[in-house]
Amino acid sequence: MNTDPAPPPREPQQTAEAARELIELLEVLWERGRDMVSSTPVSASQLRVLYSLDREEGISLRTLGDLLGSAPPSVSRMCDRLEALGFVQRLPSPVSRRQLELHLTVHGKAYLRELRVQREEALLAVIADMSPTSRKALLRGLTGFHEALGEGGPAASSRPRTPLKDVSSA
């Protein structure tokens, strides 16, 4: 049960605006991280495919399309490009000869690992400049946001499956 008093009428709007601004800044940091990892051009949509395959190893094109909310032909083309880059491989399903499974290659896993390291370093640099009180407040807010997504929010199906870590001592 939520015991917080009702927010003032403009507070949700102000919070949404602050979150949007933060997301836009994070997108800039994310792009810097991607540029530092590789000269291989991977679009945002292709990166979503890589993230999905990292979480759901061995899924079919149809399942991937459902996760992404994309039509099978466009998902297949994205996987073709990622396969050409050496990030994804299609393997026969052990369950059905008519079905293929999608897997990240060693190269694809290494790309994601390095990308995450670069992005985490960028975030840690900013978080280290925050006061301990601000870091705790950020963690509390992000945890609440994460929990709201987990309760059937609009992006519940694509949310990360790992709990948020306490970075207040970073």
C-alpha cells in the first residue's frame, strides 16, 4: 500500500519532463560509448536485437519479432545484417527441423560486454560527482521507476531483469 501523500497536480508532469531530459542526456552518453567500442555501425534497432538475444538466448525470429513489436520481414533483415557483421548466428532448433534459433556469437557478446563497460564508466564518472545524498535519492527514484515498470507498465516486457545496485558509495 502506498502511504505517500498525493503529489501536487504539476509534480508528475515536472517529473516526466526531468526524466525526458535525463534520457536525452543518457542517449548522448550511450552514443559516446557505442562510438568508443567499435567502428562497426550498429543501429539502435539492431542494438535492441542484440539486447533481446542476450536476455533470451536461442529464441526464434517470430519470438524476437513479438518482443520487439516488429514484423517478421524487418526482424529477418536486421538479423541478416547482424549475421553479416558476425554478431548473430542462426542455428537449427533441436526441437523442430523447420525452426531456427538465434544466438549471439562470441563477437556479438564481446561487443555488448565492451559497450556496457564503456557506458557504465560514463555513468560512474557522473555519479561520482554527485553527493552521497543525491546518489541515494537517485537509487531510490530509479528503484521506484523500475518497480512501476515491473507492475505492468508500458515497457514491462522489455525491462531489465536484474535488480538495481546501490551505487551510493561509488
